[in-house]
Amino acid sequence: MSRNDGENQHPWQRAASTLALLIGSALPVLIAMVLVASTNDGSNPLDRIPDYGDPLVETLSLPLESSEPVQTQYRYYGRVRLVFEGSGALADGAGIDAFYRFDQTGTGAPALTPALAIDGMSALEALNLSAEPPAYADDHLYSAVYDLRGDYRRLRFNALTGGPGSNGAFTITVVQLR
């Protein structure tokens, strides 16, 4: 059947052709509306498409019994969020976390102690926290922003305390910020 045969079409054929034209014309508009109205609340099927703009995240473990540094697998630039978790025990029985030495029995106040180094500097210096150090956290969870400025490089961490007879580990999560 050709377009010239339109007068010979059955009414249902004309209705189907008209409907197909309307749907075909409206489809790009419907797709655009879905894309514009989509949200990230998890109910949108487009949320299953990976977002390659997600930040680069890496987690490292730094055992206290080793003096060997650990280094990120990826290179970072600009500003990164560092999250420090965990604690351990030194050979003398004192507790230690990323920033504080504490009595594990709970007696005595925690003492600010340079226990972790970032790129060869004490974490307090590297993070510019010497003047205003973080408050002691019972859960041994701390977070700070580290500014690499224009550098594009791997980060290096090592324990300044610990060594043989110590146990425990620090977990360090690195998140690239935009």
C-alpha cells in the first residue's frame, strides 16, 4: 500500500498510522522529559546507569607493628578528604589512634601525640591542624581535608609510633574532592 492509497485504507489502518505518527513524534519529547525530571532518589531506572563522575575513593590499612609506609594506588590532586579510623596498643600498653595517646583503662586524659605521618610530615602539620587539633574521639574516627595544591601524585602514610610489640592498625580512606 502506498500513501496515495490512503482513501482505500480501512478506518483502523488510518487510526493505527495516525497513532504511530503521534507516538513517533512524541517519543523524543517523552525521553527528554524523563531525563530532565529524573532524580537520584533511587526510584528512577536511569539511576542504574553508572555515574562516572563519582569521586575516586581508596582505603588503606596501616599496621602499627610495621614502620613501612603505605602508599595509595591512585594519584590524587587538589583537595582530598582523609578519614582516619582505628586504634591500637603500643608495646608499653598505652593506646594510640591517629592523633592521641590514651590510657586504655580510661584513667587520665588523652594526650595529643604525632602518631601518623602523611607524605613525611606529621599528620597535624600536613593537615594544618597544629593550631587547632581535632578533639579526642572515643570512636577513634577523624576526618580532615588535605590540600595537594597543584600536585598530581600518590599519597604516603606511615606510623610514627608503634613498631615491634605494638598491635592494631589505622584505616585511612582517601576521597578525591572536586
